[in-house]
Amino acid sequence: MIRLGLTGGIGAGKSTVAKTFVERGAFIIDADKIAREVVEPGSEGLAALVEAFGPEILTADGGLDRPALAAKAFVDDESRQTLNGITHPLIGSRTQALLDEAPADAIVVQDIPLLVENHTAPFFHLVVIVFAEADVRLHRLTTMRGVAEADARARIAAQATDEQRRAVADVWLDNSGAPEDLAASAARIWDERLVPLEMNVRDRRVAEPVPGLVASEPNPDGPSARLVNRLWAIAGDLATAVEVTDAAAAGLQVTARDAGAAESLVDRLADGGFAPAGPGLYGSCDPGRPASVRVVTG
């Protein structure tokens, strides 16, 4: 199983990409849908919110009145922390339950609007960013969704910048054109990159780089910085250092805590998308992101 993080600014067209992936067989986990599920009428989450913020946050039919909750939960940091303390564990638990249901050979697509803002990009095999210029997104929000211009501008401004998104992106899908163009680009990514990546991870096989995919690297400085973060996420407490040894060739080195940790890293790296390539050597399973990793013992 591989996990793909899908995100983009509000109004960028993320739903078109998600729909395309689902049509091609993705196991979708929608963070917004989960956030609504855990506070549905009769749920543990809604009961906890009522206890914390009062019955005024309920609608006449017993559902959650989101504007009323926002008026109470976002007045200060303490209230916001109370809200997060209730909802985040429930969302995390439901997300894990869905992950546990995914088939062993699944390509899991996690649709997460605030993936960049929540700093979760390193925990995915691949991150896909759907991009559209801010003025394009503003037009879509005000004309297609009926959002007031001031509200739309505020929502856009509150999210991550394009530079922050690009820094974590493995795939950058530009949605400046028609929806069918974006869908076609997403389908190519699925066929040419995601399917081979999943097979390579499952078979523990280093990918043969595909020049066209490699050339589409979103970050002008290359993938090394985000690979360092991804390797830290994979290695966790088994490593004492992760560093770039050759930025141009995406060469990296992981220093294992000890010999036992180095041995344990074999499975962690393989599951995380870096297949064994020789004694202490690992290679990327992603045909669009060549990289080599050496593991040494500290």
C-alpha cells in the first residue's frame, strides 16, 4: 500500500483530481468528510462539543451549527485548543480505521485541504499539489460557489503560500486551463507514476527513472530537502541524523542509532518507498524521483 497526499489552495480544483484518481481505482480518504462525520448528530464528537461550548452550537434539528461553534471556538487560543482537542483525536482515529480497511495493494489518496499547513507532507509516499493562481481561485469561489469576495480573499490568505506548497510537492498539477485538461494530467500521473510506484514498493524494487517525469520536478532546487524530511518521518527514533550528501543527484545518508536500528531500517525504508539496492544502500521506488540513500551506523 502507498499513501498519496492530495492538496491545493481553496478553489484550485482538487476535487477534479480526486475524482479522476477514484475513477482509476484509488482508495479515497476525504479529510473534510471525516471532519463532518465525527460531529454528526448522535456522535461522541458532537456530545463533547456541546459539553464544552454549550447547547447554543446546535441547530433546531440537533445538528451542529458551524457558524455558532466558530463564534465560540475561535475567540481565543484556549477555546481553539479545546476544539482541536476534541476533534483531532476523533479524526485521527477514523482516518486510521479507514487506512486499516485499505487493501494491501491499494493506492490510498488522502484528500487533505490543510496538508501543508499541518506539516504532514513527509508522512506520504508522494504529495500532489493542485495549483491555480490566486485570482483564478478568487473568480471560481465568487462565481461558481457564491462566496462573498471579502470572505474568499480571507480564506485564500489564511492558507499556505504557493512557495510553501511547492516546497513539499512531488507532483505539481497546474489547473489554469479546462477541467478536462486537469483530469487528463491526473490520469497520466496515475498511470505513469502512481501505479509503478505502488508495484515497486510492494515488490521492493528500485525504480527505473522516467526522464519526462523526472524533468517535471516542481522544486527548482530539487527534491533533496523534502526527502530529508520524508526520511526522518520514516526512520523516526532509529536515526540520529539525516543529511544530503549529493544535492544534484539526490544522494542522502541516514545515520542509524546502532546496528540493530540499521537492521530495522531495512523494512521501514522499503515500506516508505526506498528499496534495498545493496549492503547499506537503498534506491527510490518512484520513477519520477530518483534518489539514493546510504545507511551508516553512528
